[in-house]
Amino acid sequence: MKNKITATNKMFVLSVAFTMLLLTTRIVLTHSLTYIFFVWNIFLAITPLVLSSHLLKQKKLGIKSIIIIFGWLFFYPNAPYIITDFFHYVERPPIPYWFDLLICISAVWNGLIIGLISLIQVEQFLSRHLKPTVVKSIVLTSFLLCGYGIYIGRFLRFNSWNIITDIDGLFDASFQRIIHPFHHTTTWGFTILFAAMMAVFYYTIKSIAQTFISKKSATV
């Protein structure tokens, strides 16, 4: 029996398709590949959602589910990383300024919401098997790791694959920032503030969802 596509997944597809339509239109009109990096970045953003969706299907917290969780954490920063792609947003005539703004906003929205939903799914799975305090600690830690991952990706130009291809460089950069935190205040300032922003986004989305669920249950 084939799995049905949920309404949420349909909206994800529609949202990503909207971004791709804008981007394709820009390429056709300008014959330029400006912002083409959004295609790869959105693909990377979808990866943690695929992993978290697969995680929800696991019946127990075993070796397989733990591997999936670490895989998810490995790719998770790629989703909200798209927020920092706003750094590339500048006026590029003859395309109207507002059109490029729509491309950037829609791409950032995709990365942000996909990342948040994937985290909700991971939290749902963990809540089945662990105490609430442990789950909350893991979620909060994921925000910090995400913030740090985005920092080293955007500013130090490391990516997810460097944990395999350049583990020495990645370890050295991280080690120096851990043992000399006051020499790297930008690193930790960005990491903490980005983590705080993600926490606000995450708990806002969860609060909205829970409010609607409560109202729906009250009317039944």
C-alpha cells in the first residue's frame, strides 16, 4: 500500500516549487545563474526533514534510531543556514529589487520551516522514550549546535562534508574557540544569539500549533 502524501508535505512541495518558479523565471529573463545556490541549499535543507520523518517510523530508541538522530543533527544546520543567504541579497538590475527579495524570502522561509518541522518530529520521537527534562535539554542543545554549525559554515567556510574531508581543520578551529572563548567573542555571540532566535521561532510555532489543536479538541 502506498503512503499518502500528507497535507503538510503537499504545502512543503508547493512552497519549494514557488521558490523554484521564481528562480527559474529569473534565469530565463537574465540568462544568469544568480541565486542558483538556493537549489542546492534547499536540497540540503530537506535532508534533515527526510531523516526526521524516517525517525518517527522507528518503534524503539535503538542503534538504528540513534544513527538516524546523529545523521539528522549532522544535516540539521543546513536548513536554517539559508537565513544567512540574505548576505547575497543586493540590487542587480535589470531584475527589480523586489523580485529578488521574493526569491530570498521564499527560500529562507523554506529552510526555516523545514528545519523547525524536522526538529518537532525529532522531539516527538524522543518524547516517547525519554523523560521530558532530557528531551528539553537535547532540544536546547540542538539550537546551540545549530548556531555554531551555521557560524563555521558561513564565516569559516566549513560545510557538513568537512567532518570527513577536513576533520583536522574543523577540530582545530573548534578547539581554539572552546579553549579561548574570549578571543572569539564573535563566534559565541553569533552562536548564542542565533540559538536564541531559533528557540523563539521554534516555541512560537509549537505554541501556535498546540493552540489550534486545543481549540479543535474543545469543539469536538
